[in-house]
Amino acid sequence: MTKAIEKLVRPEVLNLKPYVPAKSIQDAVRLNANESPYCVTEQAKKDGLNLYPDAVPIRIRERISQYLDVDENNCVITRGSTEAIDVLLRVFCQPNIDEIIIFPPTFEMYQFYAAIQGVSIKSIPLLETNNYEINLELLGRELCTQSKLIFLSSPSNPIGHTISKDTIFKACEMSKDFGLLVLDLAYIEFADEDFTKEVLSAYSNVVVLRTLSKAFGLAGSRCGVLLASSEITNYVMRVLPPYSFSKPAEQSILEALTEDGIETSKLNINEIIKERIYLEEAFTSIGCIKKIYQSNANFILVEVENADQFCDKAKEYGLLLRNVGYQPTLSNCVRITVGTREQNDLLIKGIKTL
């Protein structure tokens, strides 16, 4: 598979000489990294923030690979899964030559980073009349040698639904002779089944994206995970900057990935799912809500009579919602993140006045 992956990589990346950061040896003073010997605050001195963190977040990678039960060589740590999207485009897509395929309505950052890189965007709309499944027939017709990255999310954003496992595996099979299928599983902990290991074992052209922002409540630590074959991860590592994780962020991530942290995460997930169901049941009796989309994520998508008024009313109660009516087939739709019971009750109280 190495040769096949190599053919997908941009020539500039193939010829790139990786940056070599300053060496670090235990108990040796680093006068090779242009670090300051002084700190400005006592807290910074206590945390050793005058010194660079590890060039590669090795401890985070070890802990996450254990959590996900994958080999460390198949794991790349990124600053949020958005950085993984950006890096994949820079590694595999040549500007003004290659393309990505997306399935709208979908996460906007796929096309955002493609546009920055001068990469074409081919859209294959999800089948609105068939539970927003992938149009596999159209995908088969549209795939070509320039289709370097195929972005698919499940549970999806902004709808929140899951694509059937059978459909996902068919899409992987169809794309294996073309580019990489990037499976974004940011919300997978809220779904019924996690087949990360299975799909990675079955297809060497698949990249899986995970994040600690949702299930672990670490959006502020900006920790994403890219999982793929070692051939793919090696090329991705070539273009990642060194020292990308601050020491405070690293500490928060390591603490979250302890046994206690993982157990607390599971409890929080169950609580969010319970509150999601609570909101869904309450929404059925609110007249201005015309449709409630089935969700397997930490949010709910609803179609309302007037999305602008709906969001404005929530804002009057101190709650900010996301109007996603600009997305295809989602006119007057609003995405609502599941909050605490107090927050959810306040939302219900507010929108009942519409």
C-alpha cells in the first residue's frame, strides 16, 4: 500500500525535508533551543512554561492510543480535528488540480480549508427523502483520479444522524482505488456503535478523525486525533509544526484520559443523551417546531416556522443557538446544543412564548 499512498501525496510533501527540533536530553540544560532561563510569573515558573513542551506530544499519543486501542504509529495528535482536516488537504491535494468530495449538508470546515488551498469541491447531496443517506450511485459516477479526499461524517453535523455502517463500508470500498475516505467520527461516543478499529483494519485508504472536544468536554484544550495506516500518518507528521501543544493543554488531556477521567466521560455522555431525549420530548408539544431530526450527537436539529425569530427569542433568555438555514435542504433549521437541565428548561420556557 506504500506505493499507492505515495502516488496520492503532493510532490512538495514527498520532497519535503522534515524540520528537526532541538534535541532534549533528560537532566541536560538546553542551550540549543533559544528558550529563556527566566519566567515572568510564579505560576509559569512552577509549570516550567519558559521551556518548550515536547516537540511531538508523545505522552498524549500514548494515552490516546491506549484509550482507542490502536497502535501509536497509527495515531497523530492535532490541535482539534480541524487541524487534521487542514493538514490532510495540504499533504494530499494539489492546488488547482485535485478535488475533495463532500456530502452536504455537512461540516463546513471541509470546504473552508479546500477553498484556502485552491482545491475544487465536488458536492454529492445527502438523500433528503431517504433519511439523508449517501447517494452511492452518484458517488460511483463522480469518483475520479483527482478525488483525493472524500469527507464523510457520522454522526453528522449539523443533522446529527448516523450513516448506516453498511453504506459507510460500501463508500470505503468504492473509493479505495481513488483517494482517501476521511471518516469524521467527532460525535461517535454519543452513537450506539463505534467501528473505528474495524474500518481501519478493513481499508488502508481510510482516515478516521476523533476529538476530545465533545465526549471529554475539552474543547478549550484543542485536541484532535487522526487515525490511519502508518504510511499516511508518516506523511502527515512531516507537515505538522513542532511544539504544537502547550504544557497546560497537555496536562488537562492526560488527566482526562485516566481511568477516572474516562469513567466520568461516560457518565457525562449518558447525562447528555438523557437530556437530549428530554428536549426531544418537550419539543413535540411546542407549536413553532415543525420537525425534530433524529440525533445521535450532543445536539438536536429542529425545523421551525421562523429560524431568525426562534434564535432571537432564545437570545432574550441568554441562550445562543445556531441558525443553519443556509445549508442545503435545511431552510429554517436551528441546531441546539444539549445543555444542563436548568439550561434546557430555560430554553423550553423561552421558545414556548413564540
